[in-house]
Amino acid sequence: MPMENVDTDQIIPARFLKATTKDGFGENLFRDWRYASSGTPVPDFILNNPLYEGQILVAGKNFGCGSSREHAAWALGDYGFRVVVSSFFADIFRNNVLNNGLLPVQVSEPFLQKLLSLDRLATITVSLSDQTITIDATGPATATGPAGPAGAAAATGETETFAINGYKKTCLINGFDDIDYLLSLRPEIEAYERTRS
């Protein structure tokens, strides 16, 4: 999604914020872009194209700006995304996605532009443990597939590293929220408490 300054109201419009659980928000992700007022899918919106399926959303600069609604993270996760890539994230949005089990990968602007210009058959790989994002090298079978958009870049195997808070990295790798993390330390906490009695 090459659009810049995508705010949380575009990610999940305010009229869908009435639910109190995280379930069902994915069906209204980018609702006003994905569907016409009649409720029919907009054919040329990228998420309505089955060629663009996956768990990684590559978005333009300043993704997640606007209000602090946590529902934006809920909608992305419920839709099936596990990673969001951009060259800049609003701080509150970054924290919301991390607290909801999604990984925000901030890359340089030149690398983001390479990702956005890739052939439609190209894939990318994100490694949280290595903190890398890689444009998967195109093999012979993919190279002979249907052509991508005009001026599409070839997939080269190029890699860039990204930063993440060590605590949040541990939580994501282990599937922990804050309470799960504390519970994982229970033996150490109990051992410490025994030394104090």
C-alpha cells in the first residue's frame, strides 16, 4: 500500500468501534477503501486482489498516524497481518501493535521504495530473531511468471536490519503479553522472595 499518512480512521473507521472484543475487526479493515457505499468490493483496491495475500503489509511513510485507537491494531491482526513495514510509524501506533502481537518493522526510505516497486510475484521475509527484512531472491520459475507493474524492480535478496525493544522482542518470540512475561519469571521471583524471608 504505497499511500503515505494512513491514519487510524482509515485503518478502521470510527463507526466500527462499538465492539468490546478484538474479534471481527478485520472485516472492516480499510473499509472505506475496500468497499463501495453499496457494500460491494472495490476491484482495484489492493487487498481485494488475491495476488496480494500474505501476513506482511508494506505501507507508505507515516503509517498509523492520527488517533490512538487500539482498534487499528486489532483490525490488522484480525485480518491476518503479523507484520507492518513502513519508513515511519507514529509512536502510539507502534506501541499498540507491539502490545497486540504484531511487529512494526521500520526501514529506511530507500529500502521502502524498493519494496513498494517490487514485481507482484516477489516475496519478502522478516526474521524477528535476526531483526532483518529480506527481499527474497527471484528464482527462475518466478522470473518467467506474469510481468509486474510497469517499472517493477527485480527481487534481489537484499536485506536491511531493523530495531526493536529487547523486551518486546522477547514477548513476540514467545507469544507473551505483559502478564505472560511476568508469569514466565515466576520461579525466579519465588526464589528471590525466599531469600528475603
